[in-house]
Amino acid sequence: MKHKCECESNMYEYTDGTHDIWLCYRCGRFEGASGGDEDFMQHITNDPLLILELIEDKVLIPVIFKS
Ligand SMILES: [Zn+2]
């Protein structure tokens, strides 16, 4: 599923297999699909930097789209 941000920029999808996160590198917005795990959503809403840490730790892996 491809997402477009409110700022018209493409959002980049990351997944850890359960949760899906869409990030906009232009304005910093993110959207998440928790896979039913509301605690996770609560965590990243309270502390969005956690997303970047999870990407750095390769817990969240980029989902590559074919153009
Ligand atoms: Zn944006």
C-alpha cells in the first residue's frame, strides 16, 4: 500500500512484520498500522524518535516498491 503525505510527498513504508509505519521525510509526519498492538502505537506517538531508532537497529525494514 502506497501512501501520500498531506504535503504531497511520498511516504516510505517500514515494517517489522507486525507493525507498518509510513514516514514522510519531507515534513516528518508518520502513520502507523499497529496490527492490533495499540501499545506500540502509543509508544511511537509519545516518542516518534523511537521509529528512527528501530530503523537504525534494523527492527523496522524498508518495504521497497516496484515503480
Ligand atoms: Zn509530509
